Amino acid sequence: MRWKIRHETHYRYTLPLQYLIQHLRLTPDNSLHQQVHQWQVSAPSALEAGIDAFTNQQHTLSLMRPVSSVSLSAGGEVELRPLADGLLPQQTNALSPLVFSLATSFTAVDESVETFAHQQFEQAFRRCDWLEMTHQVRQAVRYQPGKTAVNSTAAQVLELGLGVCQDHAHVFIAACRVLQLPCRYVSGYFYPGERDEQASHARVDVWSEQGWRSLDVTHGEFASQRHVRLAVGRDYESAAPVRGVRMGGGDEIMTVKVSIAPV
């Protein structure tokens, strides 16, 4: 399958912005599973290209002049090849899976996370029943937008029992870390078909004896030819499409528009 993608982010500020630096993970990687065509990233200033700590393609934007708004855009075409039960092709330059075994602020383990991991998650993990593991997360955290924030932790989401794809991914990762199973956060895009859903999407890669398997926790399925990956990290913070700091600007109003359609 080949997809045409457009990702636009617009920031508006109530006061002049004096300084801004942003790291943009808006460029999909080329791999044996995913081939990128005609991809471009646009910003209001020159971008510095590089590779981040998790081997994601990254651009850095720096603005040192007063502005009241910032617009970013990325897009192009991505061709995906099928995966067998979400199993990703081996990479020669891949990081050790142990890199994705460390706790983070989003996936910190408390009593509720530990209880969930052992009571609902562990049996499916011992059977390597990957889809059952996603089912257990969805049973504990019902999908409902608007109930969590971008900085909600796995423990907070479990207590609330509601969340979105980012929250499902964090709960899955936190439970895996209790059981010492490497797992990483994946940001990207999802083609929902006729369903009225966000095209930007979070999922996970979990380590197995055969290698990394990519799972869509929210939809309870292996990643397929509808799932485009942007970046991986230990959690949302290290895989977010846009992260940065600013000086000035007052209040920030952000709008995001993402579209994905078959070519």
C-alpha cells in the first residue's frame, strides 16, 4: 500500500515570541518495511538535519526573532510492505532492546501498575499472546478522548480508566517494564478508512524471541499496511513529532491537521 500524508501544525501566541527551539521528528524512516517517497518538511526558518539518540530522523528549528505565530508542515508519500504478525525486519544498526527497558516519568511503576501487570498482563505475556495483552489494556482503559492530558502518566490513566492511544501505549509499556520485557513507544499515522478518527496515532513495539513486533494497542491488532511510523522512543516525550522550548509568547494556541489517503 502507498499513502499520501500531510501533517500541518500551527502555533499562535498571545504575546510576541522572543526565542524558540524545536526538535521535529516529522520524517519517516526508510526500512525494508517502509519506503519513503517525495517527503518534505517546511518551517519558517532553516532546519538542521540529524539523528537523535533513538536513531530517529530529526530536524532542529531555531527562531531568534519576535514572531506571533509559527507554522510547520510535513508530507509526502510512504509505501508499506506487509508484516507477518507485526514482526519487523531486522536492522543492522538497531539499538539494544535493553535501551527500552528503563522506566520514565510517563511509565513509572507504582502499586497500581504493578498489580495490573501481574494480575491481568502476565499470563498473556507468558503465552506470548500479544493481542490478548492489548485486550487487557483496553479492558483497563476504555477509549475516550478529552479525559487525559498530554502529560498524563500510565499510573494516572489506570486510576482514571479512560484514555486515548497515547495512554494505551504508556500503560502497555509500563506493564512490560514490570515484567522486564523491552517495549518502545511508536509515533506515526494510521489510516482509519471510513471511521472518524485521528490520523496521527501512537502504538508500541514489543520485544519477542523473533525480534520487534509492532502492536496497535488501541485497535487490538498487529501493525499492518495502514500504520506508518515516524519515530520510536521510551515514551511519548522521546518520540513526539514536535518538542521544544520557548521564551516569551504568553499563552500558546496549537492546531494540528493530519490527513492520510491511499495513492
